[in-house]
Amino acid sequence: MPEILNYLFGAATFVPHGYCLLWRPDLVALHAISDGLIAAAYIAIPVAMLTFLRKRPDIDGTPRKIAYLFVAFILACAVTHVTALVTLWIPAYGAQGLLKALTAFISIATAIVVWQLLPKLLEMPSLKILETANDLLTAKNIELNTQVGRTMQELDLINDRFEKALTGSNITVFSQDSDLRYTWIHNPRFGFSSEDILGKLDQDVLPKGSAEEVTQLKRQVMETRESASTYLAVDSDEAGTVFFDLIVHPTKNQNGNVDGVLCTAIDITEKNLYEIRLSSLAAQLGQANKRFENALDGSLITVFEQDRDLKYVHIINPPPGTEEEYFIGKTDADIFGAEDQLKLVPVKQQVIESGESRSLEVDVGLDGTEKTYNVRLDPARNAEGDVVGVLGTAVDLTYKRESERQMHLVMRELTHRSKNLLAVIQAMARQTAARSDNPETFVETFSARLQAMAASHDLLVSQSWYGADLKELVCAHLAQSIDPTSAQVEIDGAPLSISADAAQNLGLALHELTTNAAKYGALSVLDGKLKVSWRVESGQVTFNWAEAGGPTVTPPKRNGFGRLLLEQLVGPSLDGTVSIDFRAEGVRCQIAFPAAQLVS
């Protein structure tokens, strides 16, 4: 330990530095004062730097580390000058050497850092450039402040206009922070002022149910960052139930993070009530219009409207075979021929020009069909009473005309049929009488044949004499002797309708065949079978009657009236042929006639 102290302070070996100066007061004072002042300055400078760094915590990283290095360097220099001052009186040359070595190390490190920073320091703008940039920045700042001032004035003006526009309206605008506390509101409702609402939550100003609903929506908007809207009903003691259309937008801070919501609440109570009333009126009007359309649907009445250019704009219950699209947007020139246009267009133009209603009965061709209409034309007027088109009601008289013509045809046909029927009955009566042994047999046979004719006529009457269903005709005549649904009977054939004449003649044939089968053939025993079938091939209808399982059949020795009726009356009347085969196992009869006797 004494050796270390001797080395550091040289108490026994060396003399103080002042001795080297011969203790001259002027030299000692000059060195002492100079070193002391230099040391004080070197201490003051790093203290100032440390104070600066303490007050500027924003300076961080490498710049702060370099600043600390310079502080250490300057302090080391200060210590070196302090040791020089001390050695004037104390020979501490060992300690001075160590401190100088430390100072040298710090100096070298500082020098290395300075040379490394030199390129970056050279890249730094000069003071003149900085002053020029500062002047430009100042000018830009003044310009920016001017623009900001103008913008603020414009913003204040816009905000003033915005508030004036909303004041007294049914729109309320407000904002809330992330906790959903009101931060701003304009045009509050329900008697509240802005001061009554700011800083409060929805639960403080709205009913519980409404508050929960809007709170959930606003939190959803903040989570999804997407705007949303809802309809809200708020119960108020003063105004009753008030309906709002609430639109919620997310608001964002400078970092783009959602920091609240901006809401627009539009009072739609009046609109809602108006829409309810309008919807009710529309529903009533729709029901009335539906009743009107239902009343016309399927009827012979067509209602239409045309504008002043006679273009169809609306039509209800268009004529059969046409649709609304056939008329809408078209004129009479697009729909009717030139002759029919001369019947319609002048009358419609007169209605438009005079404003007076007109009626006419007209025959027109529509969609390739000749139609007869009773047309009433009335002027269509707008709310001001001006004539804007034509309202027409057309009653289809075609069916009536056709009925009248059909009636005349039916009367002539009835006369013709009556004459033919009387001739057939007269011939039937003579033939039946000629082959009857006594009056009772004649009456029974003749009455049965008349009933067969009546059955055919009943079937034709039910079809308005347009024809008869072949299967129904067969069942009607079989029913006089057996249940057509019996297991003894099989009927096979596609649905066919035959003409009235064919039905009458085929009915006579079916009566004779049924009567013969019931008396002598397959229908006279329980085990007998009858199959009636027909088919259409190559424009000809083939009708087959086949019996089986009855008594053994023997061919008749003479032709009876039934066979004569089938071969000489029914066949020629049908423009066809009749063949009868008296097989031992059962009678077969085939009646063939052209498909022209069928009706669709």
C-alpha cells in the first residue's frame, strides 16, 4: 500500500511542479489560474449538456449515447487540468499519468466516433441553407395559417348553416365517445337541451328498452367498423310514441382507431303515420281494384284506357286468346286492320276532342277471329279535368250472335233430325209390327227400342247435341240389361267422342246387340262374358262386340229385324260397314266407320 501511494503521489522521490517553476509567484499563479479556469469550463460544459439531455427525453438511442461520450471526454479533460493544478504543490505525477491515460482512451474513442460521424455531419445542411429553409418554412407557415384561418371561417360558416338548417327540423345529430357518452349534440328532442345530455349515456336519456337496443347497435358498429341503421320507437310522455330512423357511423382518431360513433336520428313519425294511412288507402284501393278485376275475370266485358295518341296504357280482362302485352303500348293501327280502324279511330278522336261519351256496336277482326262488340267510350280526364285519353268498355256480343245463329241452326237441325227420327221410328214400327205375333209383343219390343233411342238422346242432350262420349254411350245401353261395371263386362278403348248422328245410329246397334245378348247370348247366363272394345287406325274407327261363355250359338235361319237394322240402317248411316259372325262360342259384331264421325 505505501508503494502504491508513493507511485501515485511521489511523496518521497519527486518534487512539486512549482519547484520546477522556482516558485515564482507569477508563473505559479499563471499556471494555477489557467488550469483552474479550464477545468471549471470543462466541468460546466458537460453539466450543461447533461441538463439539456435531461430536459430532452425525446433524444434517444445513438445521439444520446454520443452525447454521453462527449460528456465523458470533456470531464476527463477537466480532471486532467485539475491534476495539473494539483501537481504545482503535490508531486502526484503517477495519478496524473493514469488520469491522462484514461483521458487519452476516452479521447481516442471520441475521435473514432467523430470520424465515423464526419460523412453524416458533412451531409447536414449548412446554416445558410437552414436559415433559407427556415424562412421558407416561416412563409409556408404563414400561408398555412392564413388558409387554416379561412378554412376555419368557412367551417364555422358551414357549421352555422348546418345548425340553422337542422334547427326546428326532424333531424338530430350527435356524437358519442368509445364509452358511448354524449360528446356533442345538435337539435336534441323531447325537451332536452345540449347541457342536459352531454356526458351522459343512452340509459340516462332513453327508456330502458330503447337504450338497450341502440347501445347494442352502436357497439356493433364500433366492433365491425361499418355503418348500420335501424328503426327505433321511443315512448314519450309529451309526444307519445315517436319513430326514428337511426343511422350510426363509426368515428376514427388520427391513428385510424375507432374512438366513438356519429349518429343521425330522423323523426319519421309523421312519415310513418302517412305511410300507414297511404298503405291502408292503397290496400283498400287494391281490394276494390281486385274485386273489380275478379268481377270482370271470365266475363264478356273488357275495360281499357288509351292516351291522346290512342296508345293503350291499361286493359282489364282482355279478350280471350290475348294478353295485356298484346295491347299495352300499341295503337289501334297495330292491332286492327284498316277497315276496322275506320270503325273505331274516328269515334275515339271525337270523344277526345268533344269530351262527350259515345256508344257503338261494331264487328272487328281480333287475333284472326271475327268479334262483335258493344263499345262505350268515355273521355279520360286528369286531376285538372283536361281530357288525356279515352276510357272504353267493350261488351263481347260475339257469343250472343253465335248463340242466335246457333239457335237458327239448331232449329233447322232439329227439324231435320225430327223428320229423320220420325222416319226411323215409322220404319221401326212397321218392321216390329211385321215381326210381332201379337200386340203385346209389338208394344214391348217397340217400347224397348224407343227407350234405347231415348237413352242416346239423353246423352246427346247432356252434351248439347255436340256429340257423345263413346264409353258413356256403351254404358247407357248396357245399363238397360246389366250393370256396366259387372265382372261379366269388359270395356276397353281410348276416350272418344262421336257425332250426334253417329251416336243415334250406334245407339240403335248397341240396343239390338244388348237385347240379343241378354235374351239368348252371353248376358243370359252368369258365366257369360262380354267384351266391348274400339280403336282408331288409319283414319277409321273399328268397334268390336265379342260374347263368350254363353249358350251355344246357332246361326239364325232367317234375318231378323235387329240384323237388318245393323247391316242396312246403322252401317250406311255411319258411312261404314257392319259384319256379324254367329260363332258357336259367342256372337261377334264389328262396326267400322270413318274417323270423320268423331268430334274433338
